[in-house]
Amino acid sequence: MPSPQRYTRFAVALHWIVAAIVFAQFALGWLMQEIAKQPPGPRASAFNAHKSIGLAILALMLVRIAWRLSHPAPAFPPMPRWQARAALANHVLLYALLVAMPLAGYLGSAFSGYPVRFFGIALPMWAAKNEAMKQAMSEVHLFAAWLLAASVIAHLAAVVKHAMVDRDGILARMGWNGREPMEELRWKPLE
């Protein structure tokens, strides 16, 4: 099957939905640490929202992976081999982290001894309280958060490079109607 020129509309929609939710989730994850423990209500609500959003990201990523496996990615424009390999490696890392991170968060919650809620609905409790597993999953979750932040920054740096330096049209693969999503931000020399 030949490579398409751009991602499908469904893949584009999933990309931008997941990106927006991940940015919001980073902000919530950071801010909820600052909420006072007493009274417990506001902090518990923020943590439950964070967990629910994380599980939604996990579900969207599983759909995204299934879609991606059945729909080939568009071919890269001509570029050095190392750049193509770096792009592929970073995309694989992004996908892996966007599955591992919510999974570790869920497992940490499951081993906490408290019920995990998905937008207010208590999920079945299947794990006994295990402080060592909870702590291990919390550490994996935190490490994955920092690694995801670094991977997103690398991804955004590549976006800027391709949009404003190379101007190679690669971003049109992820835009609507074949247009680059950052076209209006592109630097143009004064005439």
C-alpha cells in the first residue's frame, strides 16, 4: 500500500484532541499538588479529575494506536536519515509514554486502597492495598511525566524547525485540508 500524502481526518482529530488534553493534564497535574490537604474535598476532586482524564487519554491512545496500525503514516519529505529516525523514535516514545503514564497512574491508584473513579463512577476494586506497589507506580508515573515533557518539547522544536526554517510542508500532513496548522505563524521576510 503506498504512503498517503497526509494523515486521515480521524488521525488528525485524535492527534489534536490528545494534544489538547495532555497539555491540560500537565497543568492540572502540576496545580493539584499545590491544593491544601485540608479540607480534603477540593484536593480529592482535583485528583479524581486528573485520574479520569488520564484514563480518557489511555482510551484515546489505544484507539489511536489501533487506527495507526491499520492506516500507514504519510511519507516524510526528503530529509537526512538521522532526522527521520529521530522523528520515528520520538513518535514511538510519545505513544509509549501516553500509554505507560496513565497506566502507571491507574495502577498506583488501584494499589492505594481507595476506589478509582472515572468521572464519578467507581471502578471495580481488584487490587489489595499495597504501599510498595503504589509507591513504585507513583515513581514510574512521575518519571514518565518528565520524560513525556522532554519528548513533547523535542516534538514542538521539530514543528518549529519544519514550519519556520525548512518550510518543507511536513506539517500539512497533520493539518486540515492539507494546510499546515502553523501556516499563519510562519516567518516571512520583509519585502
